[in-house]
Amino acid sequence: MIRPEVADFTALGKLPSEDGEPDEALEEAVEHAGALLDLIERPVTDEEAHALADCFGDDECFGVAWVLLHLIETAPHAREDRPEAARRWRDGLTSQ
């Protein structure tokens, strides 16, 4: 079962990218995503971790993606069964 606060975050879809010109809309989207993440009580369930992993975008989203990764890592089986999307995102950033 996915809690409402997790569902609210996942409803945003992929995190916005840092690319392009920063504007008010991007700033608001990043702040909103960060605020929703802060509402999610830790630890998350394995099911929630897998749902949250689908929200990674192409980059760090001004640090929000790292907060998301650390949240996912609070799931009971995150270390041995990290959601594929989270692993790919982290591996992609560290290989650059």
C-alpha cells in the first residue's frame, strides 16, 4: 500500500531538469517537489521505494534527486534490492 503523501509526490512524475534557463516555474516545481518529499515519513516501504524510483529525471534536480535517493534507501530491502531506476540514476551520475 502506498501512502497518500508518496502518491502525491509520484503524481508529479519525473523530477524537472536543471538544463535550460532557470525561471519562476522551474523554481516553483523544484520547491514543490522538495516540500512533498519532506512530508514523507521515513522509512518508506519497498513498494513505495519502487514507485518513487520512477520519479528520477535526467540530473540532480538541484539536489532534490539526492534527497529522493536517500529516501528510497530507507526501504527495508533497499540495499539488496535497490529499485532499478534508482540504481541506473545513481550509476549514471557517478560515471560522469
